Amino acid sequence: MSELVFFSGTMDCGKSTLALQIEHNRSARGLQGMIFTRDDRAGEGKLSSRLGLVTDAVEVADGQDLYAYLVDHLSQGRRADYVIADEAQFLTPEQIDQLARVVDDLGLDVYAFGITTDFRSKLFPGSQRLVELADRVEVLQVEALCWCGARATHNARTIGGHMVVEGAQVVVGDVNQPDDIGYEVLCRRHHRRRLTAATAHASALSPDVLPVETV
């Protein structure tokens, strides 16, 4: 039976690396996959890992019908034995419904990879729909770590090293990047306190005595 599987986790936990590994394993057995992505760090039409691996992919556009795209692809006599959808949090709920239809009507396995919540700890609409529809939700076992050494469970957006909680939900960036706007993975305690590695170092205070952010 074909399945819709959602592999989820924080940034920096190896989602794209696993997507590339699944692609490698299946292509090595003579299977051909359809790879979708959106807003990858490596640029348009790419699926990339922080380990340096990269492959070509179909860049998903606003309003694109993924089910119709697969039907057209197959109708032209081309193959698609499975589907990989990376950065799935950026897909719309309607596009997630279309991926579920690919599983049910075309009989293809769909492997979706994405983070569940944004920098404000709010669900991405695409991820929410995946949780609602997926046959399986797999939490990645490679644990990203907060600067304090605890398991990182939240994604934080930073400006100049300081965590921010306002702004557009989607701003493409990467973890530990030198640019002014970046991202950092934090444990829940330090996400609540808006305490990043940079601000913790600057304060030189123990995390156990820091006040809880109340606004």
C-alpha cells in the first residue's frame, strides 16, 4: 500500500539529508522519483543538505496543482515511481491535499519533509495539513541541540543575533549564517526567554537565573 509519510523536525536535524538518502537508495534500484521543493537554501529548483549534497528538483509555484503535474508527467509516458516533497511546510494546504490524492489515486508513495512550526512556535499551514492527512508522521531521530546543550525543539529567527517574534512567516534563511537575518534552534525554555547563543554570551548570566520573558 502506498503511503503519505511526513518526516518532521526542527531546522538542522537532517531532513533534507534523509530526503536525499531516500532518493539515492531508490534510484540505485532503478526507480525514478519526482522531487518537489520550495524555497530551498541553495536556490530555485534545488534540494540541498547542509552536508553539501544537492540535486535538481521541481520548484513548486503558488497555486500549482501537484496532482495535475504528476498526471501530465505520467500521461506523456514518463516515469514517476515515488514522490519526494522537501520544504513541505511552505506548501499550501491545498497542495498537501493534492499529494494525498497522488497516494490514493495514482498509487505512489509520497515522502514529505518539513519543519512543523515557525519562528513564533505557530504551525505552518502545510505542516498542519500533513499532520492531519499523513498515514505516518515520523519525528527525525537526529536531535539538533540548543546552545545550552539541551534538545532543540523550537526554531528562532534572529536579527543580529537577537531573537525576533514578528515578521512574515516565510523568510528564507539558514541556521548559524553570518547574514543579519538568520535562524537558530533553541530548547523551549530559551525560546520562551528569547535567549540565543549570542545574547546568552553577552549577558554572561546562568540560564537558570534568567527572568522569563513576559511580553
